[in-house]
Amino acid sequence: MNPTVSPGPFGCDKDIYYTAPGTIETPGFDPSGHYRDNTTCVWRIFGPEGYILKLHFNEFGTEMSHQCKYDSLKIYDGPSVSDGLIATICGNRLPHEEWSKTNNMMVVFTSDKVYHDIGFRAVFTAVKPNGNLVPFTISWRVVYLEMNLRLA
């Protein structure tokens, strides 16, 4: 397999072979709680051939920082860090949906030991492209959700 990130100790590292829409979330997700210190979670989602993947956020909150360097959610267009980075997200506003260009996606959540928020809960869905426009994703971007500013 291509280079990847090291898994964390919280049992949240999963290879998901798509059979139906599913949910991923930070360990022990609770909208009134906080995620753990020094957490790394990796979800590799393998969709069916001929499909792309959509990630829809239901809840989101992480430490806000310049370039999301402390706590963040990174989404890749494939199962490894060598695949294109779709987005790096942090802050406490609900992100828009993210779309892959391929049938695979890797989602990586990391936290440090200083500040915590609620974490996230998101639903992934495989979508068959049918010639209709799919939301355009830039190969790399950092989204500052607290300030509602997007850099491309």
C-alpha cells in the first residue's frame, strides 16, 4: 500500500469497504463533550468501481488554528497521503460536503494535547457520476471555518 499515517491508540482506524452509506466520527463522539488528547484516527473508504464518494458533515468542531496545524481533519482523494489532498478543515462551523474524484477516500483526524472541541460526525455515500455536474474540489486547500474564510 502507498505511504500512510500511523494509526492511533483509540481503535478508530478502519478500512471500510462500501456496501451502504455509513458514519464516521471521532472516538466517543458526543455533541456536548470533547475528543481526547493526542488522537489520530484514519478511515480508508473503498467505494465501488465507477463511483465517487461524498462526505457530508452532521456535526463539526475542532481547535481553530492558523493553517489548521494543531487539530484538524484531512481528506484525501484515495487511500493514502500520497493521493491528492482534497481539504484540511478545522474550526467550529459545519463544513460543506467534500467529494472525491475517485472511488476511494482517506479521512484523517488528528488532535494535540491543548484544546479540544466536540470532534465530528460525517456520513459517507457512494454516488454514481451520471454526467451531471459534481461539486468541484481543488486538489489542496485549507478551510478556516471559524472565520468563514477559504483559501484556494
